[in-house]
Amino acid sequence: MKKIIFSLVILFSINSIKAQNSYDIKINLKHCKDTIAYLTFYQFDKNMIVDTCTNIKNGKIEFNGKKKLYKGIYSLVGQGKSIYFDFIVDDENQNLDISSESIVNYKELLQCSNSKVQNDFFDYIKYFEVQRIEFESYLPKTKGLSKKDSTDFMSGKQKQISENIDNYEKSFINRNKGTFISDALNLKIEKLLKDIPKASNGRPDSIAVFNYYKDHYWDGVDFKEDALARTPFFYGRLTRYFESVVMRDPDSVSVEIDRIMNQAVEGSIMYKLLLANFVNKYETSKIMGFDKVFVYIVDKYFKTGKAKDIYNDDNIVNNIINRANILRPLLLDTIAPELPLIPIQSHDKIAKMGFENAKTSEEMTKIFISNTAEIEKTFLRLHTIKAKYTILVFWDVDCSHCQIEIPKLLDLYHQLLKEKMDVKVYCVYTQQEFDKYKKYVDEKKLDWINVYDGAHYNNLKDKYDIYSTPVIYILDKEKRIKAKRIDVDQIRPILSALENNK
């Protein structure tokens, strides 16, 4: 049985079942000892619960309701949260009578008494089970063989079985052309160039192979068909396209997102799921610079109202827009926001003004207004730092990771100076415990530019997206952001790459 994790929380308003007709799904899974079972459907990478049966007797399970189920591939899930088997629900198959004579080999004996389509699908499932059993039957034959011979033997068998499966799937899809299951299984089929031309060097033309693969990747996939999103195949194919086929460049990714979104019907389930997936994927992307895709999506779809009704709560949409507003000034190659901060040496001047004794924001504002001219003279602004490269660091004395990274950065800084690299470190302490801060700087001999927000003038959290520490940026001579949110170990390779690109 396939182990799954499925969500009890419905995130989108699109997931409520439409009030139309009814459904009645009876399953007789003989010798099943479960006392509870779930009816779930696939939705991108999740299994969503649509119904629960709590009165199972002798393996007899029934799900019914007064609302018609969405078309898609559904699963019977046992009380151990494992999938027993999948089956199809479409407009003509809302009342099903499914059974299996064995809980041990239930897939081999699955049948539906009132649906030919369902039995065709079960035959498809059984074929894979037969192939799996056949492959496992070869394992004993490797006994006594060397590791290489065993690997070669099993690889050959696996290749043959893969070819059998490929031929079977293509034949199955052709026999069922025009049906939902054919369209769903088409998502599994790779569209490959058969007659590969030769390149100028006489070898197979890999560029032609790739271009054909990319151009035909979505052949036969109708993004207007919401039900495709309710299969176990769609999300994997979508993910593979953006991770392995599309050029790993924010602008290229944005173009491909538009191309796919333009094929879906605005406001449809597919449209909403695609958009929600893209905005989440690129807002949390770990690839530096891909937050540009997130900002692009927000500007084009969320700010223009095209993301309407994706979430039940309008606050979620507003939070997404606000998040993009924070990230927009911090995209790669933009000019870093200015930072007017207090040098550690000017602490006494700021302390005398009363900032450290102020208890409220109103008090701090009053002190600032009363001392604006003097504070302005005290500021050491980021953009006034003259260097080919500025390493901008946000840190905290009590941050355990900072206690590891800051000494490493200090060593690297001294190495770069010895190598005559024109680099400076603008190191921002993010808290207000000055004595602790000063002690650490003195003990560790941090001989770079040490500053903090002693006048409470900057909102570092929003201005530089500081929600944890340390955070490291690399800026060029014009203070353009060339790298961000990197580790100390990445600084030297990035600086070398910047130098080589000059």
C-alpha cells in the first residue's frame, strides 16, 4: 500500500463540492478489518478528504452524498492513512459497486459490477502489479552473481519491463482515446523525438532532441480540463517541467508561467490551483533571485484582480501583495535601499539624547524630532561606503548561527584584504542591547564597519526582509544587489564570479 499524507484543511474555496445530483460508492473489500475509511481525491500534491465511512462491517464500505463529486481520480484510504487503490469518478460514474475477494491481493481481484470504464482502469492497475511481481521474481536469480553481473542482469530486466509498460500505456491510451482516463494517463507519457538527426560533429543532435521534448511536453494536455488537476500525475509533470525543462532563469520561468496560465480558463479550478502553486513555489524558492518570479506573479495576477477567490480569506491575498512589496526593492540588480545607521563609536552621543530610556514609539519620535540635525550628522549611510564590493551583514550577538558565521566572515575579510580586494563589510547589529554588542565587537576584534539602529530610524524587518539572522548581501560599487541571503562560504565564489564577468 502506498503511504500518504493528506490534508484535512481545505485551502481554497474551489474545493467545496458542487450541489448537483448525488453519489453512492459501495466497496466490498473482503477480510478488511478497518473500522474507518476515507474517500479522497488528488489535488496537485495532496490527497483531500471528501467523505468518511465510520460504520464498516465485514469489509463493506459505503460513501454517499447528495452532491455530485468532481470528476477525477479518487482513492480508498484505510484507517492507517494508506491508499488501498485508486478509481475513477466522472460524470457518468457517480454510483459504483466495487469489490475484491482478497485483502492480500486486492489489486489483482478488483472489479466493478456496473462500470466498464472502471474495470478498464482496474485492468491497467493490475498490469502494473503483474509487472512488479515479475521484476521481483528475477531477484533470486542474481544469487551467486558478482555485483556487476547482478546489476547488469537486473538492469536488463528492468529495461525490458519498462518497454513493456511503455507499450502497454500507449496502447491503452489509444484504445480509450477521448475519455478522461486517456487524458489523465497521457500526463505520464514522455513525448520523445524518434528519428534523431545528426549534429555537425556526427553525433546525435542533443539540441534537436531537447527542443522537440520541450515543444511537445504538453501535447494532449488540456489546461481547460479541471479534472486533470485531480490526478496523481499532473503535479509531478508540472514540477518536472519547471525544474528540468524550462531554463533556470527568472524571466524564462515567468514567460512559461504566462504561457500555461493563458491556456487555463480564468476563474476555473485549474487556473486557481496553478496560480496558488506558482505563487507559493516562488515565494519560498531557495534559488537566489527567483523571488523575482514571485513578484512578477503578484504584480500581474494578484494586483490586477486575476487572483480573485483563490483563497477564502482576503487577508491572505493582501499579505501576498504586501510580501511582494517588501521583496521588490530587494531583487537582484536593484539598488539596495539606503540605511542611515549609527556607528558604534557614536553610541554615547545617541545615548545622551535619551533613546535608550524611551519606552514608547511616541517618545522615540519626539526625541528624534528634537535632535534631527545632530542625528543626521551622526548617521553613517550605506551608500556613502566607497568600495568595489560591500558585504552587508545583519546579525545578532545572541544568535547561535551568527556566533559561527561572524568569526568565519572576519577571517575571510582579512584574507580578501591581504589579496588587495577592494571590499568593505557594513555590519548591522539588529538589536538594542548595546553593552552586550560592544563587548562582543571588542572581544572578537571586529575591525570592519559596525553600525546599529540606535536612533530607531529604520524598520530593518521590512526594509531588508530581516526575519532571522544572519543575513548577508553582496553589493557592487553602485550598491546594486549582486547576491543575497547567502552563507559566508558562498562569498568568495560569488566575488570570483563577479570579477570574471567584468
